[in-house]
Amino acid sequence: MTSYPIQSIASAPEKSKPVLEQLQQTFGLIPNIAGAMANSPELIKAFIGLFQQVHAGTFSEAEIQTLLLTNAVTNSCAWAVAFHTMLALKQAVAAADVEAIRARRAPADQRLAALSTLARKLIETRGHVIEQDLAAFIEAGFKRQQTLEILAVVAASTITNYAGTMTEPPLEDFLQQYVWQA
């Protein structure tokens, strides 16, 4: 059992409540991981700011979910892997590509493979990617400045992934079919 309670709008610290209300509107529920993060108003507010920026950038939702799923797997956050598996499939990422990412392999889709590979390398090398890594990303049809946009996605997912690892929120029933183990 976690030592971090899963906060609701009613129980959360006052400064966390607006973020939980926004997540409730966005997802129709408050994900358990957000309820755990809400124990720190500073954390949940930082997360929501990055979350909004990530989803307002140049990547499609399928591309964002590819990045977020890759990051969750790379950071070994089981809750986030389950959640982003569901969202990637909802965004029409091919089931085989989702399974490849979950197995720490590149998707068959070349564009998604370039995204996934660069995100994984950024995390594993702590940003010390080589020009060849960036060139492969650009050859897949992306722009050089998008390599920097990936950093915002990595930052947002790092908050979630580390919070999930620290707080160990229970997996919601609707995510049980997407259970993942490192």
C-alpha cells in the first residue's frame, strides 16, 4: 500500500484542486497518478503546465502518445505504460507498434520509430545524443527544431513517470487490460 493518498477534488490541498478539476474535465476522471501527485500543489501545477504545452505543440496526438509510451517504458513506470498504451491505441497507433514499444523495440512505422528511438536515446544518454541520432529523426520527415520539442514531452513524462514510481498509485480497473511489468 502506498504512503501517498490518492487525492480527490474534495480532499486535495486547496492549491491542487484547480488542476484536478481540469484533469476531470479533460479525461472525465482524475487518474490515480494525478491524485497522488496532487499531494504536492507545486508538482501537480508544474505537471499541468507542461502537459498543456506538450499537447499544443507540433506533434500529432498519435506522435505524442508514442513519445509518452516510449518514455514510460524507458523509465519503467508501469502505471504510465498502461495509461499511454490505452491512449496510443485510442489515437490509432497500430497495436503492433504499441507492443513493440512496450517490448523496448522500435515501431514498424518509420516516423514513429524515429520519434521513439530519439526519445529513448535522450533519456538513456541524458541528452547526450549524437548527430547521427538527430539526422535519423530529420530523415524521417521531422524538423530539427522538433528535436527540442521532444524535450518538453520528456520533461512532462519524467514528472509523471517518477511520481508514479515513487507513489505507486493503484492501476484503475479500466487500465487492467494494459498491465505492464519492466
